[in-house]
Amino acid sequence: MKKNHKSNNRRDFIKKTALTSLGISIIPRHVMGKGFIAPSDKLNIAVIGGGGKGYSDAINAWNNGASNITAICDVDWNQSKRLMEKFPNALKYRDYRKLFDNAKDIDAVTVSTPDHTHAVIAMAAIKSNKHVYVQKPLTHSIYEARMLTKAANKYKVVTQMGNQGASGNGVKQMIKWFDEGKIGTVSKVHVWTNRPVWPQGINAPTEKPALLDGLDWDTWVGPAKMVDYHPLYHPFKWRGWWNFGTGALGDMGCHLIDPPFRVLGLGYPTEVESSVGAVFKKDWSPEYLPESCPPSSRTQLKFPASAKNKSEVSLTWSDGGLRPFHPDLIPADHPIGDYDSANGVIMIGDKGIMTCGTYGVAPKVYLNNGDVLTFEDTEKSTLPESGHNASWVDACKEGFGKEKHKALTSSFDFAGPLTESVLMGNLAIRSYNLRKSKGNGFEYPGRKKLLWNGDTMKITNFDEANQFVKRTYREGWTL
């Protein structure tokens, strides 16, 4: 590695010396000033989290050589092996803090780590004046989403959240239909998913298996409460634990709630209420599982009328395989949402109903007069994952506040409030499960409608719920 790096430096020196003799100067990018990238330049991208979704994020941002992958950071190099083999000259790190200390010529960063580390890594990137692409959900907590949104504007960096359906033609068509008044004013929305498809509603593990070879567990845990390594956490099942993940809502909410949030121009919700599926191992005594996300849940969010939609909106989320029933306007044998109805969206207006599947695919309108409107994506870009990344890269090169930046579909100005609304559901779910001893049993004071002040980020009628607005960071870790 060192030999290769020195060799590259020597070649660069020879090249620069030769060009200087011809009266041409080459100045390192970081010397030219913050945000300077010549239009003909390739973006230098650092990948943080290179396995799973991180691999596809890196490949899409690289875009067949349109950008440079100059650094790869992962606490478990086994997970990033395929990416490291594809880009053998990229600098390699296990700790993102060392990456930012050493890699001055990085222009932008992709963050594809578990949910609990999104915010600390993204904030470090922003404060280092790096443009940043962050996988959904943007953050682990409501507070983190608000802080990242503010920081992106303060430091003038180009941002994008990885809910790729937001850039799809299906969602664009839904906006067009709604803006044309096809379904009228919307008052009710149903959104659902078959997640979780990993273990949830289970007891925290107590065994202490041997640590995986090469895994930097302390850095993996990061700002979360320290627990012993267990395969129920890493590499995939962290999603089902509040310490690290955000459950079914966090996994799919930013994909599925995005269409109604975008189409209807929604903002901060004003109230939220949840109900949660219970787990029984013995008669009459539900398991108390405060560390695990629930096996199923339903949540209702209320949004005030917006500039686009003149009615209050009640949005009902269902997960764990629960889904809404067919509205009368939709024929009994028509699938709702996806072809198998596993995930989907229904928006009910006074003139008709609009539906779609995951990522906004296959949108339809069922009008009160019996007509049905469908959309065929002739451009075949309903799921433009590569385009969602590539548009962010192009916007980074053009610069903060420019037209390509303004055209991004999930910059933090939009993704932040969307993520806050998604995570509001988790606040209600966790409040629902709060319990206190009462006599020979327990009471559950959080099982009520929670009233939310979006400006102050505070539940106004149940103060104990506010502990879930912002997490407590482990010593040595800050936002």
C-alpha cells in the first residue's frame, strides 16, 4: 500500500513538473478552495460502509468510471471485500474519523452503515466540507434529522438520502395526477409493509460468541450503548434492535411514506398514536421486550392541511404483514400496492383513489365515475437507483444552491422532515411500550394519542415520550 502510494506521488510530481515547464500549473483541489471542482473533473468519493447496500451505493456513484472511488471505510473488511477488490487502489480505513483526518482531497462521501451511525458520520462529513449521500432512514432519531438538515445548509454541502424511488417516474406521474386534480382533496392515506423480515419481538441475546476476525466492534457500536458482539446484531439483524436500528418503519418508511409526503406537500405531523403486536410465551403475561422492535405495529399520524392539499390528512402505517382492506372503489380482484400487496400506498381523495407499490412503482388512479388511470413507464426508469446517485454526483460538481442541487429529490431539506415524520412513529411505538409497576401488575401510561410540536421537537402531553426524540450518546461520541 505505501509503495503504491509513493509511486503515485512520484508520478504526480513528474507530471506536474513537466506541465509547469510548459507554463501550466496544477494545484491540488483542496488548495483551490472549498467546493471547487472543475466541470471536467471526476468527483473523488469516499465510501463509508462498503458491504450490502454500501456496495451498490458505491457502484452507482462511481457510475462506470465517471467518478473516482478513492477511499473505502468499513469496520468489517470482510463485508467490504468485494468493493475493495474492485477498487484495489482506494485507501482503506476501519474508522471514519481517521479517514477524515487523512483524506484531504475527498470531495464527497456515501454513508451506508447501520442506522445508529448515520448521523455522527454524516455530520463529520458535513463539518469537513464534504458533500454527502446517506442511506435511508437519514438518521436514528428525530433530533439528528433536524441537526443534519441545518448543518447541510450552514456548511453549504450537497446532500441526498438514499430513497431512490423519489427520483422515479412513477412518483412524478403521481404528482402530475394530483396537481391536475384527478383525485381531489385527500383526507386519508394508508401505507403498509411486510417488514420485518428479520427477527423482531425477541429477547436480547445473552451469549457471548467469539468476535468475528477483523471486526472493530467498538467502532461498530459507535454512539450506541455498548453491548457484546452477537450475530443477532451484525451484519444484518441490527435493524430489529432500538439500540442500532429503527425497525420496519425505519427500513421502509422513507420509501413508502415518500410518495404521499411528496404528492400532498406534507410537513411536520401534529399528533401520533400507535398500537403494537404483543408476544406471549405464557398465558396472560405478555413478554416485556424494551430492546427489540415489535413484531408488528400500526401507527396513525395526523398532518395539517398544506398549500397543495386543503384538508387535514390522517396517515395510517401498518407493518408486520398487516395491511389495509380494499376500498370499495378498487375492484375486489385488483392487487393493492405491489403485485402481491406486500407493500403499498393508498391515498383516498374526494374524487378518487390513487395507489402505488414500493418506490412509487405501478401508480394507478381509480376515479369515482369508474374510470381507471394507469401509467406505463416507457423510459424504464421507475426504479432509477443509479440515477438517484448519479444526479447527486452531478449536483456536487455543479455546487451548492445551483440548479442541479435544487433539482435533487431527497436533499436533506426534504429528507430531513420526511425522516422526522417516519421516526415520529417509532417514538409512539416506544412510548406505547413504556410501563410502570402498579400493585401486582403494570400500567402503560404512553398508550395515548401524543400531541407534537414540530417547531420545538416536543411531545406536549406526555413528557416521558420526549426521551425518544434524542438518543444519549456513548462517552467519546458526539454529533
